[in-house]
Amino acid sequence: MLTLDHFRVMPFEKKCDVITFQGNYLMQRPLADCKVFLYYAEGFFIEVFYSPKHQKVLMINAFDQPVGLSPYLDKISLPDLMS
């Protein structure tokens, strides 16, 4: 089983493999000139910071604390969840 700590120390290419093959895409949000894609895998969340201008991933951030989801809360529609 993959842990958050193990994921954090993986090489960039291995992180990309985890996201591609084990990650479940949840949503995206804009951040300045980037798009931030949110995934869930193995009990933690993964953010992928992508620059459309440079056409590359700038950073990958992983977390397991609910506070990390704060930037996504305004994207969730409660009525949509209830239907």
C-alpha cells in the first residue's frame, strides 16, 4: 500500500504514474495562470499544478488533511449532491 509519506519522496515520474494509474480525478480550479487538478489515491489527495502557457506540470502537491480541500469548496454544489 502506498502511503502519503512514500508518495512525497517519489521521483516526479513515479508520482505521475501513480496519478495516471491509481488516481481518481475529482475536479479542477484556476490559480493565476495555472490549472490545478485534484485527484484522490490511496487515502490522500494529490494536486497537479499545470501551466497551459508552458504546457507542463509545474508542481505536484499531496495532502491528507481536510483543510487542503478549502480552495475547492466553492466549486461544490450542495443541491447537485442531493439530487
